[in-house]
Amino acid sequence: MKEPECSEDFNDESDKEVHIIKKIIYKRSDLEEVGELDEFTSPKTKIFFTRFNIETSFFEKSPSEWDADEGYRRAETTVEKIRVTNDTAEKRNLLTIQEHFGSLKGIIISWVGKACPLLNTYLTIAPPLGIKVKFLCQCGGPVSPSSLKYVQSQGTNFTDNIKECGKLEDAIEADLEKYADKNWVFLHTLPRSLVEVEDKLFDSERNLLWKSFVNSKWICAAIIARFLVEDPSLITDKGNNNYRD
């Protein structure tokens, strides 16, 4: 079976991603320590294959048969995109930080956990607000095929230092505060697993999680108030909502 040719001429990143996926499918038998597909692909990539009805038998096909596969032809034209931003959590958290410290400038957000839309949001909007972001993401979770080769070659350099919290001794413990700034606070997006954070830390006064969720209502109130100021006709004299979709 001939290995797919590698071309650097791609119309866009979607074409490149599909080509990388094709090459990794071809080399699947060489991944002795990886095993089945769901052990090394991200949830988004699984959705990608499931969405286009690419069955298990597809992975055993030769490269010449790929283009004849109806599911793969559909997959080549549309690639599942990974969401970059989070919709709500960063708004209430930033409001809570502003309320607690009086300013966002000079604040450092330290992220411990999986890379996710919320982290991507902080990386996008925090620097313009004068906030620095430091993050530590584990290497134990599933990865995209486009990152697999890099992870396999570099994983040993990181695994000893970056670990997923799978057992209690890896949890964020209260005594780690000696490494933090004296005014540190703790935020979480929930749900909290039993081994992620020590009870002593989660129940401490430094945990602003509950205040952050309470602030959600003030964000909603501010949005509603803004609409009413811009267009008071949305509310009648009797208090009935005139707004229609």
C-alpha cells in the first residue's frame, strides 16, 4: 500500500488538516503505543468522523479507495471547527476580579487544567485589559491528529512536569499558596471533580467562585438596562414587553 503523497500546496488550512488526518490514518498500524483511534483523537475529531459517517472499515482502506468513499468526500469539503471563545464564564470572572481588586491592570490569571474555549478567551481578551495569563495544560488528554506527531516526539520532555489531575496527590492543594502572590484568589468553572481541588481551598474565603456566579445576574441586568436605554419602546407604560422576534 502506497503512502499518500505529501504536498505543501493546500487551498486552506482545512485541506491541510484533512491531508494530515489521511496520513495518520495510513500510519495507524505504526502507532504501537497509541492503540485505537479514540485513544489519540480529540472529541472534536471524533465528531468530525462521526458526522460524515466514516465507519471503522474506512480505516482499513487503501489510499486509492479513500477518494471513492462518500463519507470522506463530504469530510474533505467541511471540517469541524474548534470553538475559540467561551460565552459566559469569562465575563462574570472578570467582573468579579475587577470588583475584588478594584482594577484589572497588572492582574495575573494562572490557568491549571485542560486547554479549552475559556482559556482561549482569556488569552484573547486579557492582554488588552492589562492582564497577564500564565497557563499549565496537561499532556494526558486526547489530542488532534495534526498534533499527534509532535506529541509523540516531545511528550517525554513534558510528561514528567505536566500531569492531568487523576489522583488526589496531583490536586491543587491549599499549601501551594506559599508559591502564589499574597493577594491570590481562586476561581473555577464547575463542575468540580472530587480530586481536582482540596476541600480546604475550595471552602476558603479566597474562593470567589460563588461571588462570580452571583455576578452573572448583574451582567444580565446591565445588558437589559442597556437595551432599555437604547430603545425604551421595548417596554410599554404597563410594563409589558413589546419586543417580538
